Amino acid sequence: MKAAVLHEVGGIPRYEDFPDPVAGHDEVVVDVKAVAVENVDKRVAAGTHYASQRYTAQLPAIPAFDGIGTLPDGTLVGFGNPRQPYGALAEKTVVSKGAHVPVPEGIDPAIATVLGTAITGMSVKTAAGFVPGETVLVQGATGVAGRLAVKVARLLGAGRIVATGRDDDQLREVQALGADTVINTAVPDESLAQAYLDAKGDGYDVVLDYLWGRPTEVLLRSLVPTSFALPKPTRLIQVGESAGGAFVLAAESLRTSGVEIYGAAKGLSPQTMREVYSQVVTWTRSGDLTFDVVKVPLSDIETAWQRSDLRGSRLVVVP
């Protein structure tokens, strides 16, 4: 079969022949139909993700650990955790029999690859207990997940949405998607802190944070009150770290600010996952929630892997 094959950590996957997978006990071979290439896949291949060793211990290997495909009986499924060294970026892969779920009818395989990204936006509800009418700040709204989060917040009934990013042109696109106010984070700290203050109105009820690092440090500093008045609570959901994995958290940024920090997995259970997935599927079928994807053939993986021009669209590889 043909596959995207990684020969060294930090290398670029190459389109070439690879032995067909053979199902072992309690395994099934999947014919791959679509795979979304995400930043985490590139970080794993580059050796910079905490899970890199698990997926690059045996080389050559095929990158990506989930996708959409068909079972031998033709059932369209979402699959995950292929047996190494078989990843998702191939014509076929092999997974445990319990490592796949049916894809709802009427969902295109390429779109199905991105449904999970929208679920991170739903963490404003599952982790933060969002209620309609609240103000949501999306930190890092120009990426794929951030743009979907803006759309999800609007569909959930946000009263006001503030979005941040580093590019004015892309921030204008985010406004067209539903953000009421945008903030460019590529400014000096003092200017950024003032921008957060100017945009917060009565306060940020929920912050969905894909950035961490410097922008979030400045944000939390800006929320420290200047009087003894009791602040309005702000629930910050930590999702990503595209601006940095750590920052200095001043004690006063928590002690008197009303800020509560949660991980995106808070509140998740098999039941809540089914509920949020069902909601995302309903919005997708109705056309209320749309996804921007760029499809490329597996044969173009070397060029596609290095693309930096997607501007908020998800790269989806179709074998």
C-alpha cells in the first residue's frame, strides 16, 4: 500500500510503499478515507510533544493517530490509536476492534475529521458551565480550533464574544464569523493589557485559552482589581499552548481577581462526550456549523506537511 512514511524524528513524511497491515487477534484493518493533519501530529513527528516517544519509538512509521475510514463490511467509522508503526496517513491501517465508532449518516468523511476540533469549543459549557448571555473571550481565535470556538460560542448564545490573534486580516475574518470585538496580541505588554481592559465591558465570564504563555500572563495581570471591590468571577479554560507552555503566575492574579482556572477535560465523561458530539453533529447537518477544510491527496503529503498558508483551514489528507 501507499503511505506517508516518517524515517527519522524531525523529518518530513514521504509518500512511498509500506507493507499492508495484517489484523491480529481482536484487531481490524481499516480502509482510510480522510485524515486531518493537526499541529499535534507535526509535534509528535518532530519529537517535541510529550507523547512523541510512544509514536516514534519504531521507525520507519506512519504519522497521525486518528481518522475516518471504512471497516471490511463497509461501515464508515472514526478510528483512533492504530497499532504502531501503522498510523492514519496511509491507504490502510489497523486498530483494535473497540477503537472505532460509527460516523453519523450524512457527514462527509473530510468534515468528520474536524468534528472533534469543534468539541474543544464546547468546553465553555462542559468545563465552565457557560450559560446563554455570558461574555466569552477566545484566546487564539485565528486558528482552526479558535475559529470554531467563536462559532460554537455564538451558537450557544454568548452575549458577547471577544477574540484575540496576531494578524489583523485574520482577525477581521474572525469578526465576520461572529466575534464582537477583536484584540491583536502582537503589541507591547502595556498596550495589550489596556486592550483587554477596554474590551472586557462588565467582565469576561469565560475565557477559552488556546494560547497560554505571554498573552495569558498579561490577561491575568490585567484582571487584578484596583480596589477592594469583589470581582466578577472569570472561568478560564486551558486548552492549548501555542504562545508558550509556561508563564509567571502572580499570586494576586488569583487571590483577588475572581479567576478560576480549569483544564479543558473538566466535566467530561462518556455521557457528556456523547451529548456534545451529538450537538456538534446536529449543527453540522443543519448547516449552522460549518468547517473550512483543504483536501489534498496522500501523494502530496511532503508538500502538504510543510504548508503554512492555510489561514484557519484544516488540512485533510485523502488517500
